[in-house]
Amino acid sequence: MPPRLLLFLLPRGSLLPPLRRPSPALSPLIRRIPSNKPPGYFFLSPVRAFSGYSGMAAAGSPEQQPRSVVVKETVELTEKEEQIFRRLLDVVRHFGLGTQLRVAGGWVRDKLLGKDSADIDVALDNMTGQNFCEKVNEYLELIGEEQKGIGVIQCNPDQSKHLETARMLILDIWIDFVNLRSETYAENSRIPTMEVGTAKADAYRRDLTINSLFFNINNNSVEDLTGRGIEDLKKGLIVTPLPAKATFLDDPLRVLRAIRFAARFNFTLAEDLKEAASDERVKSELGSKISRERIGHEIDLMMSDKHPVKAMYDIRDLGLFYVVFSFPENSNPPVFDKCDWQCVSHIEAAWNLAYSIGSSVFNSGSDPKLQDEQRRLYLYSALFVPLRNMFYLDRRSKRQVPVSSYIIKHSLKLKGSDAETVVNIHAASEKFAELVHLLESSFDVRTFKEKLEDEYLEIPTDSVKRVCAGLILREIKDFWRLALLVSILSNPEAENAAGILNKQDELHWRKEKYIRVERAITDLDLDGVWKLKPVLDGKSIMGVMQVKSGGPLIGKWQQRALKWQLAHPNGTMDECIEWMKQSQSKRQKVESST
């Protein structure tokens, strides 16, 4: 059977199957490491994120100095990695290919930092990735094993794929193969001209020194061909292999990648790198040469990582805020002075508050993916709180649209549902502002009672809080805790407290307020109220009213029935029907008497 080649022309943004984390290892050549972790993608848990990082707990921009980082002397392979590498070397030796196999970039960096990594990219010095994968399949046929499909990821500069990459399963792990290369950039383009290069040329063309390291599979050694990768890793420094300005002008996306890696590892940006990132020409080309999808992808990775506040500080301090988060023309009101400072201040306060409260903020059961999604949307909501009353006229719909929605959908090209959720959290947070006063004090409920009632419906005074809170929670659903947090961050009472209290007392004040209101809502048995099935549906209401078709009238009665149900949580369908009949009868008597 000839080797099989499955050519996958992947659309932009598509994902190949996830890599699985390898099993424990024992090697005669390389030190052993234990591992009992399950395979699959690993999502950042809010518990780990907030409890594992308190660097942003203090107010103010984080001023960092180069620090000492523990870097391992050797790469520690798992048993699965050893098996994979041995299989690749068998292919090279059997066919006499003379190929030097090097694992490149992030896998080497993470291994030296003592972190697990499932992202294995193999660089080849004398053939393309596709050609090598075909040789692997020839070898599999010779030894009687099933051949594997080869996925070819075409060049895609918008996805930072400048060279064709081949991917295939090796011992049930997805491995990427690409040839070593050097690259040059044309004016006004981030698409490089690619040429087959040496390992040293390949190392120097990478974005950062800490990402330029190789692990040579042939001789089991780490190669630091820039002479700075390991040193910068130990110092916790983010540095470019070549001059920073030229590196960024070649590919301005590297500015955001530098910020992202600095935030991920809590490393320090080198001074010449910061100067280059702040250069007006670099900023201009970041805004003009890089697609909004790629900018949004980098920002989303920052928001989902361990230190998102540090990343936002760097973006602001380097003068990149309005390049990354581009605003629509003619916003109303106009962009105010120090808007970027206000936005970053809010995300910092949001991070500190959530960190102080703990994982209960992101209450999506035991699903870490849902918890991470809530955390991400909470941070976006907090970042854009200062913009929540800013709008612009959408030319297509002729409607006033929130500026935060524009930034999420158009500046970052994130999902429309993300923009909708952030706008809903902002709207609900404003409703929560009044509700907070109502729930945690002996606030006069008469104003709320009057708003809830009409000529057919009367709400018992002791049920007003439950009805008000229930209606708001049914709108925001699972995100009510996030809306409550945003409300506490941004209401006038919090601003007054911020002017009186020191930072630690202010944080404690906000935390205690959140806990009190959350407890009040749970005590009212409203957590999950959006799942409450209406005691009367539209058809039942039509039967009570003896009408054959629906309409606005039935909709009004459905809303009244919901309020009645919230006010009478133990009420039955028969009791609700009886209330409807009595309220209609009373209303008819009043009308006849007048």
C-alpha cells in the first residue's frame, strides 16, 4: 500500500484535534519525572488562577525588576515523549535521511521551566514536513503498523503560519513538522519571503529569545543558538533575538506576543523592547498590517491566562490601548481623557475583588470550561465598565449601539455572543445598583412595590425584594454573580468608599458587600430562578380569560403571573388561576362602579 496523504486545507481559525498530555517517563539517557495527570486540554481554573497569583492584589502599575527564575539544567522527557522521539530517529536511520530533528520553541521553554507541554513542533534541516511525514508512513508500512493521515496546514499569515506545516499522529500524539527557515519581510507586509535556513538563522528569526531554544533529538541536548535564550529565561526577561524595532516592523503582531508572554510568566519586558513597542511607526503598523482577528486572538489569550491585569497594564503603558481597542467614530459621549487608565483600573479592581472572594464567583458547577468562560467575560465586562454609557450610531441598523459592543465585535473580532453578554452584564449591573440597596438594608420598598403592581396585581410587602431580584436574575441568568460584581465595582457608593478608605479596606468593603448581597439572594432561594417553569403558560391563561387567540394582553398576564409566582413560591396552578379570576372580578366591579 502506498503512503496515504490526506491534504487538509484548513479554514482560518480552525483547530486540529487536541494534543494529549504524556504519561510518566523512565529513560536511561534522560532523568525521569512522575505524572499521573489525565490526557486532554487543560483549562485554567479560576481557583488556581486567583489563589495562585496575588501579584495584582496591590493597587498601581506593577513595577518589575529582572528576577531570578528557576531553570532546569536538562529537559526531562516523559515515557511517551521518549517513545515518539525514538520512533522519529528510527525513521531517519532506516532511510539514511541524515536529518537533524529539533523540537522548537515553546515546548523547550516550558520543559526548562519545569512545566508540562503537549505542543511538540519538530524542525527539520533538510526536508519539508510533508516529505518527512510520508517517510514516517513508509516506515509504518514496513513494520506492519497502520499508516496515518497527514494534515497539511497551508501558509496563513493571519494565523501566524508563514510556512507550510505538516501534522500527523505519532503514537497517538499530534506532532507538527516544519523545515528550518529564514525569512525576510517586504515593505507594508507582514508576509515574509521564506527560504530554507540553518538552525541558527531559524533561532534568530523567532519572536523572543526564550522561544528560540531547540531540543536536539539526535543528541539529547538543548541548543541555545542566540546565546541568550537560557540567560533571559533565568532572568525572567522578554527580549527579541534581533533589534526590537526591526523585529516589530517585520511583524508587528510580535508586540502583542511579547506582552502576552511577559504576562503569562510574569516576566519583565526589556527596556529596548518597550521603547520599540511604543514607537509611533510600530504602533501605526500594528493597526494597519495586522488583521483584527489576530489582534483579538492575542487579547483573548491574555484574558484567559494567569496574569491578564499585567498584560492590560503593559498595553496601556506602551501607548497601545487605542490601537488594540479601536473606538468607533463619533461616539456619544466622545472618548474622555484618561479613558485607558479608567478601563485598566477597573479590570484591576475586578481581578482583586474576584481573587479575594474565591472560586464561588464563577459558579458553573464543576465544568472548568464554563468557569473559565465566565471569568473571561467578567474581565471584559470590567475592562469596559467606563464605556457602558457610551454609544455610537450603527450605519447599517440605524440604531444606537454600545461602544463596548463595537470594540468586542469589530476591534477584536470576537464572538457576537461575547459582546451581547458584556452589554447584558452592564445593563444588569445598573439594575443591581438599586437592588443592592434594597436587599441589604431596610430600604423603603414602596417605590419598588408601586413599579411592580398594577390594577390587577398586588405584591405583598414582604415579597417585594424577592420579586424584584427574581425578575433581574431571570434576565441575566448564570451571569448574575458577574453583574453583581460589576455593579459593586462601579456604583457611586463604591466610588465614595474608594475616596475615603485605603486600598485594602476598600477591597474588604467591596468583598463584604458582595457576600451580603449574594447571601441575600441565595436566602431568597433565587439562585437558578431563571430555570423556574411558569406556573401558568399562555394557553392556560387564554383558557382562564376565555379567549381563543393570544396577543399583547396575554403577554401582560404572563408577566403578572410570573410576578405572582415569585411572590408566592409555594403557590399552585389552581391558586394562581383563582388569583387571576378574583383580580379580574375586582377590576370589573371597580369599572362598573365608576
